[in-house]
Amino acid sequence: MPDAARRIGLCHRDEIVDGSARGFDPFDSGQDALFVVGHGGQPYGYRNACPHVDGAPMAWRRDAYLNSTGTRIVCYAHGAQFLPESGRCVQGPCLGQYLQPVPLEVDGSGVLYAWITNRE
């Protein structure tokens, strides 16, 4: 990981199951800076900002990052839909653009960590 990044503990890996998502506020700013989605048995982390309008939060309420079937990430401000495994926009005003990934790591005890910088 880059020198400017630091490892922040988020939760236990088992708390992020397929078809679910959870936001995290590691800087205690009052708004989630990143979110993690479970898909295909893997956790995927992304910055909580739609690429269509940089900085626009993705969820319409706490931890509401997915569509009703849990198969796509949705920006509720713009209706854009993203693939959980890549963050690529497949529908909406930012078609072909990507969510900014946040590197994740799971340690031997199952704790999920994010490598973040202050700009996350």
C-alpha cells in the first residue's frame, strides 16, 4: 500500500455477507467516507462518492448502497448502477466510469481492514 495510506479496522469479515453493504466513517466526520459490499463471497470497498458528481454520497439512508435484489450498487441521487465486483457504471449518467476502490485486507482472525488516505 502507498506510504500515505493507513490501515483502519472496520468490522469482522463475517458481517459483510453477499448482497449486503455497510458504510463506514473512519474520520468521525458524520458521513460515511467509504462503504463495503459483499458479492461472490468477497468484500469490495469503495469511496462513498458517485463519479458523476464528485462527492455526492451514494446511499439515500444509512447502509442503503444496493438495489432491492442486492445485485448492484446504486447512486440514489442520480440512479446510476454499478457492478459490485468492479465498481463500473453499467447504467446511468456516468456510464463506463468507475467508483474509486478502497483496498481491503482480512487478517488471520477475520478482521476486515481498509487502507485509506485522508482524502477517502
